[in-house]
Amino acid sequence: MNIDITTIHQELPDFNSHNEAKAWFTNKFPGSFRYKDSDEIDGITVHYYHLIKDSQAYSQYMETLESTEGHQITSVVPFESYSTIEITDEGDISISI
């Protein structure tokens, strides 16, 4: 899937909540937007998602991380297979490539 983060950033509407932003990403990228975790930073809840750009490389990377055997990453391909999307409860968005 060809995902251009700059274009996504330009297309982002103003969201009023986490659920609103989550629904937009889920509808725009069905099957490629996955919840990973949440955390509280300075009293603000941040939800972390992966926007998968290369499903094969991403799946292999996740399997390697979940393996009980040692793992060694020897290229940047796994890190280029997804972007991290951070969404606050208020709907603020941060995208890292």
C-alpha cells in the first residue's frame, strides 16, 4: 500500500475526540490501522497506533519481536513498514514516519 504521510497530514480534518480520529483513520485505511498501546503523559491520555505501509515487512517484524528467541534487525525496512500515529483523547494527532 502506498501511503504518503505528507498527504495524510494535509487531509486531516480537525477532530474533537480520540474516537472521531480513530474512526477517520479506520475508514480511510481499513486493515492497515492497528491499535498498539496507550499512555498518560502530563495528565493527557495518548493512544498509539501503527499505520501499516508494508504489511509483509510489518508482519515479519512483529513476529520477530514476539518471538521468544533472540532477534537481530539488520536493516531499516521493518521501521519503514509503518508510521506511528498518536491520538489524544481530545483528538490531537501526531504522526511519525
